[in-house]
Amino acid sequence: MKKRDLKKGLGLLTLSLLLMGCQQVEVAQEEKKESARKEEHSHEHSHSHDEATMQIYKGYFEDAQVQERSLQDWEGDWQSVYPYLQDGTLDEVFTYKVEQGGDKTFEEYKDYYAIGYQTTVGRIAIKGNEVTFFNEGQELRGTYQNDGYEILTYEAGNRGVRYSFKLDEAKEGLPQYIQFSDHNIYPTKSGHYHLYWGDNRETLLQEVEHWPTYYPIQMTGHDIVHEMIAH
């Protein structure tokens, strides 16, 4: 090959490599932009999802969003939070509510929750459809079946869902009905719940002042305080 042809060939090769390099840079930039767009969309979607979840937690939802649930959502071993109120562990929660501009004083909050949490049932274990109440040294066990749900509207304008279960076979000491409220409105594993129990379903649905509350038994008082403040 002549020297002039060799130079020409090298020049074309160099130009080709430069063009390829530019194309690769452009592709990389486009991929980076697309990745950023996806990440931004994902963040917006997550943020939107969090807001929607929080609205439901606060009691603002459409009837069509509510779904049936089974006892499996509350399966596990649970402890009452009432002893933590009695020993002062939950005082931090009431102080936080006051600092956040709540509508009650510290003493008023503590009195309000003392009525709500009060119970002699310190522990509840749920496995399958079997529910065991641990009440002052007694173990009372019964099988409960799904009894539907009710959507309730509160004085403040927000709403809640009570998931009701009926005792299969009458046993002395066991309530005929138990009703769960955990701020969720569709099947999901519960992190804590308020439980209402009694022998009259309709009367029970009207109870809004006394709601014994249960958290997983492995949680410490400090863990529960952290969860309450986070919500």
C-alpha cells in the first residue's frame, strides 16, 4: 500500500472510532437520563403510595376500597399495652402529643388512654381460627369464624372498619363476638390492633371509648413507644 493510501486509511479509521465514541457517549447519556426518569417516577409513586396509605390509616377511604379479611392477618402472640401505661412507659407518647400541638393536656391524654387501654386480658394468642385469651392467670380458648365487617363513621368525620368474628361454640368466659380495628381496610399482616369483645354484635359496634390495644409480645415498651410516636 502506498504511503498516501495508508495515511488516508488511518484517517478514516480514526474518524470512525471518534464517531463510534460519540455514539457510545450519547447512548450512555440517554441511559443515564432514562434511569433518572425511572427513579424519579418510582420516588413519586412511592410518595403517592405513602400518602394514600396514611390517609387510610387516618380513616379517609372509599367504601369500594374495603375488603374482607381473615384471622390470619392477626395471627401471632400479642401483649396488652395497658401495663406500659400504668408503669409510666407511655408517658413519652403523651408528652410528644402535647408538644405536637394536640388538643389535650398531658394528664387528659393519659386519662383518655387509660380508659381506652384498660383490660385484665394481658395477652392474646391467635393461631388459625383459634383465639386464646390470657385473663388474670386463666387461659380461655375458642374457635372464631368470619362474621363480616362494618364501616363506622366517627364524630370527627373520619371512618374505621371493624372486622367481626363469631364464636363457633359457646364456652363459659369467652365473648360471643370479637371485633378488630387496626387502621387497615384490606388483607395485610397487622402490626398492632384494638380489640372489642362482647356478646352483642350491634352493641359492640357502638363502643368507641374502650379499646384494649395489643402489640407483638416480643416488642419491648421502648419499641412500642417508638411505633406509637412514628404513627
